[in-house]
Amino acid sequence: MAFYNSKCYLNINRNLAVNCKKLVVYVLFFCFLLSCKNKSEREEAIAQIPVTIEIERFDRSFAGLTKDNLADLKLKYPFLFAKQYADSIWLNRSKDTIQIELNKEVEKAFPDLSREKEQLLSLFQHITYYFPEISTPKVVTITSDVDYRNSVVIAKGLLIISLDVYLGEDHHFYESIQKYLRQNFKREQILPNVAAAYAKNLVGPIRERTFLGNLISFGKELYLTDKFLPDYSDAQKIGYSDEQYAWAQANEEEIWRYFIDKQLLYSTESDLLSRFLYPAPFSKFYLQEIDKEAPDRIGQFIGWQIVAAYMKNNNVSLRQLVLADAETIFNRSKYKPAR
């Protein structure tokens, strides 16, 4: 009859456990190196894509508007001059005291856009790499009476950026605007907003009425934005402060459990959109201890994590992601937030 030495047995198992842990570390490290190599090679290829970017400062041209140059300006930028308005409207507006102050503050904040030009160049190299059918637009900067709902407009080969929406969240122009909106009225948010606008165009309108359908649609947009701007922080991509993003990460499992426990995924109640997906002072769980801390649009964050899990666990392209339906993405994502 064979006997075993308990100390020897424990030592063998302990050694096996240590060796297994080392093996796991080596495998993970190898996968990390391989991922970094693939990412580096991809970024090198993207950097070689020929893209030309020019930024036309219509904001400056309008600041210098006169009766003599109005016709030329209308000919060059017909899309910025509504035909139903007489020339006198534009001339009077250019002399308006508020417009003059707008011009001064924009010029003070943006005397040079060379940084944005380089950033846009990189952005459109990434967009072209993944979606070569998208042509590089004509980029035009304007002032828009702080029309923050349309701070970035894409239309017919044009990219129009309202610089007066990016003067800094504490600028006196924004005193009457709620803090949750103006926290992103800063220069650093221009490129994330541009990338998000292109991502939104690619994903298209939300076709599924369920809460899950909306989560996935916003998740697609954020995942595309992530790929278009690899050098930006995740917080910038979603428009959160670092503290807000850290809260979302720390509470991901609890947020997901709430959605499941309340059976929200397949609900079509419209109030879920304003509670969890649209800009607001905070996300509304109707739980006093959470609502004070939860950033708005927390459903977008969860949708992003689901889509990221889907892309990690399935060999699909960005184009295939855009076309995939919400149910397929959810079922194949194997999404399970870590505790």
C-alpha cells in the first residue's frame, strides 16, 4: 500500500500553483506584446495615409465683413448665408456689439489652429483607414451665438466647427448654461466631438426602440470614436471628467445589475432615454445615495462596454459592427462586468 507524505504533497501543489501563475503571467505578457506590436504596425500604416487638411477661418472673415467684400464672401461660402436674408441683415449683425465681443474672445482663445490641424489630420487618417469611402471634408470655423447643440456640423463634404462653444467651461459667455453642459465647452473637446459626429453618421439613426437597442447604438458610436482617437483618454471620448469616468468604472457591475434587476433591457419606456442616455445633471436611478454621484449618460458607458466585449470576443471588422443588430451584439458579447 502506498502512502504519501502530506508535506511533500503540499509542496508539490504549491510549486504547481506557482508555476501555473508564472505561465499565466508569461502568456498574458506575450499577448500584450503581440497586441502592442499589431497596434504599432497598424498605427504606422495609418500614419502613411495621404490626407490633406486645411482650416478656413470664416469666423475671421465675418469679423472683417464690409459692404465691399460681402458679395465675395457669399460666393465663397454660400452655405453660410441663407438666401432669404437681405445683405443688410448680415452687415448689421457684423456690427452688433455681441458679435464683436464674440469675435474678440474667439480670436483671443484661437489665435492659431495648427494644433487642431494636426489632430484633424490624424483623425481623418484613422477614419480613412477604416472607412475609405469617407472623403476628407472642407473644414470651416465659425461663430454661432454659442449654439452648443450644433457645435460640430457635418454636411455634404463640409465640417463646420463653432469655435465660440470651446472657449473654456468657465467663460463668462456660458454663465447661464448649466454646468453639466458647459463642462465640455473647452478646446480639448473639439476633436472628440468631431470624431463622435462622424461615428454617429456611420452608425445612423437608432432603429430599435428597446433600451438595449439604444444602449448598443450609443455603444457603437463610442467604440468607433475610440478607434478614431487612440491617443485620447476614454473620459474625453465620452465627455466625462476623469472623476466621472472613474466612478463609472468602479460602479459598472452595480449599474448593470440595476438594469437587469429592474428588467430594463427590453423596455420601450421613453423616460429611460432621458434618465440614462441623454445629457442631464446626473443619471437617474431614483436612489438618493447614487443619483448625487452618477454622471449623466451612464447607459452610453454601459453600451460602450458591451460593444467592446463583442469586438474582443468576435473576429469582426468595424464595418460589420456598424451593420450588426443589437440582439446579435449583446448575445455574442459575453458581456459580464467584473466585480
